[in-house]
Amino acid sequence: MSRKIRTRFAPSPTGPLHMGGVRTALYCYLFAKKNNGDFILRVEDTDQTRFVEGAEAYIFNCLAWCGLEPDESVLKPGEHAPYRQSERKAIYCQYAQQLIQDGHAYYAFDTPEVLDFHRKDHEANGKTFIYNWHNREKGRLVNSLVLTEEETKSKIEAGETYVIRFKSPQDETLHLKDIIRGDISIDTNVLDDKILFKSDGMPTYHLANIVDDHLMEITHVIRGEEWLSSTPHHVLLYRSLGWESQMPAFAHLPLILRPNGKGKLSKR
Ligand code: GLU
């Protein structure tokens, strides 16, 4: 039996809704409705530093004004509630732990100062610092891949700040499909080990987005092209979580640019 079509619009409440965002929501809505499916509105509010008071209500009102009424949302909870990511922290924690246990993620204790030093040091030599297989186990970075289990445990227990990183694979060509862009190949050696959990105990967009799209049974991810570069990480996350066979289809929409072509159309 084919799955019910489910799309989602997943804005972060970081300010007014962008024209490009409204268009993404419109496409998600139209695609769902054309296919007798559901259109879900999920609030991606895990980045506390970018939280803007009132932005969430503004987004809800904007969509209502446009007539894009979600089938499931914070205001109309369905079986996959809650629809606000800040209320789903325990769920993400569980999957981050699963990834660590299965060897797909690890704890990293490097301070922002140390990472900044490596970045500058690389820059000075005309290189770009990427935290991945190149250097994660070479001794200059401090993570659970180089520490013993006891050392890692005692650092965590001592209250040292850490993040959880995804262990991106080495020497692989990843093949992705995008409904708009077609077939895409990517060399995994250029991918960084994305942070899945931040030092403030909140998940990053990458982890929360994948977990929720899976649990909310999203079949089609329709979003702006700025997320295309994150898609290889997302595909790898699906694979590492054992969800590859239920992975949604991706459609990355071209951005709406300023009339002069320089940058995105401004929010104002
Ligand atoms: N929270 C992301 C945003 O603000 C969602 C991107 C996506 O649709 O995956 O655009």
C-alpha cells in the first residue's frame, strides 16, 4: 500500500516570515492537497540564540492569512504532537544515544577557542579546517574516538562541556536524488562531522529535523535550495538510524532572489 502523502513546513521562529518561506509553504500545501495528503506545520525552535519573541504567532497568522491551514500544528495537534521541537528534547536525546551506541556519533570536548585556533591555523596555511576523518583521531582533537570509555565518562561526569558529532564516512560517493535537481553525487570526504547535540543540551537542526520528519511520517521534503548542501548529512543520518527505506523524497526549490540577483529577497 502506498503511504499517505505528508509534507511539512518547518520554519524557525527567528523573525518575520520570508517571501521565500511563504512560497515553500504554498508548494508544500498544494502538493499535499493535490494528493489527498496532509500538510504539517512544525516549529523548529532549537536554536535558542536566534529565538525571537512573537515570531511563532506571526508565522501562524501569516499562513492563516494566506489560507494555508495546516492539518496538524501546534494549534491543531494530531497524533504526532508536540509540533514544537523545544518540547521534543527527550526524543532527540534517545536517537543521539542510539547513534553513539551504534558507532555513528561521538562526544567531542574541544572548546570553541581550540577549534578557532585550528581554523585560523589552517587559514594561515591556505587550508580549510574541517572536523572529520582527516583529523578527528589524530590526537589534536579531544573526543570519545580517541579517549577511553572511562576517560570519556569521567569528563562528562566532571561537567566538561561537550557536543555530540556525527561520524561522517570516509571515501564514499553518496548518490542522492532531488525531484528538482535530479541525481547528485557527493564525495563524503568533504563533509564535516556535523554537530547533532550542542553544548547547551539542545539538538541541532540536523538531528531534530531528521528525527521529526521520520516520526511524523513525512513523505516529501519540499524546502529552499539553501538546504541542499545539508542533504548529504541528512541522507547519512537516515541511513545510520536505519530509516533509509522510509526516507522522504527531497525537492529543493530555487531561491527567490532580489531583482538585481544579488542575494535572497529581503524580508522587508
Ligand atoms: N528550520 C528550517 C528553516 O528554518 C527548515 C528547513 C527544512 O525545511 O528542512 O528553514
